[in-house]
Amino acid sequence: MQRQDLPARIREGCLQETASREYAALKGVPETPPWYTSPLIIDSDPWSQNPGRGFGVAVPSRKLHVLVTVLIASTWIGFGLLCKMLHLVPRHEEIVARILGETHAGLITRIIGMLEVLLGIWVLTGIRKRLTAIVQMALVGTMNALEALLAPDLLLWGRFNALIAVVFIFVIYANEWILGKQSRNAGS
């Protein structure tokens, strides 16, 4: 194989273990470093002197997994504490009142907020990660389905909230079953 043929194969999305080894040999560098995982390759040449040129930058999956985990936990803690417990977004209490009745809507909203904060803390602890992910996906799906059916006029983006919920569920899924798996396989 000639040197100029390999970058073309990489651009075509054909980067595989053998191509990675051949490319490393051509560049005169050691084989793939432990933090460099194939499914997250953004840069075909992580050893490049000019990482901003070409395809981009290689992203270590462990760091990305930790970052996404913190962002997910921050979402739960932020919505629970700021929107519900501190009552900075009254619309949340109105949604609870519409779904569960007005009698104890304030108290129930604060309890939901406290549970969301606890869920965010659970996410950060890393205890039973897969169970945490399943619980989160089920809660997001259930809460958004109830809101869309029973209080669509109170949602910030109306029925578009469903798309945001699906994206958030996918992020939770990808963080645990894709990034988390790569992170564990990398020996982290």
C-alpha cells in the first residue's frame, strides 16, 4: 500500500484496526494510544503537528463520558433545584396542578424537584450506572408524555418538547451504552 492511498481510505470512512496500524507505521509512531478509540475518531491523525487542520481532533472517550455525565446530572439538579424547589419557573407548578390537581401542587412540585436533585446526585456517584440510565430514560419519557397529553399549552415549546425529550433520552443512552462502554474498554 502506498502512503497517499491511506488518507483516501480514511476520508471514505474505512478506518479500521489494520488501517490504523498501517498509518501509525507509515508515520513512524507507536500503535494507537490507549485513549484513542475508533468509534469516536474525529481526527484521522491524532499525532499531527497541526490538529486544527484536516479532520479535527481526536476525543478521548473517558473525558467525553465524564463531561456528558456531569451535564446530564447538572440538568437534573438545575431543573429540580431552580425550577421546582426554588419555584423560579412557576409553569412547572401549573403543569403539576393540571395533571395531579391544584390542592397540593406546590408541595408535590417541590417533592418532584427534590427527587430530581437526588437523581442528579445519583448520576454523579456512578453507582449502578445502567439502572440510573434506565430510570432517567423512563422518567423523561413518562413525564414528557403526560405533559404532552394533559398540559400541552403549558409547555415552553409546545409539542416540540417531545423532540427535546427524545434527544435527551438518546444522550443518556449514548452516554451509558456507547461512551460508557468505550470508557470501560479503554481500562478507565
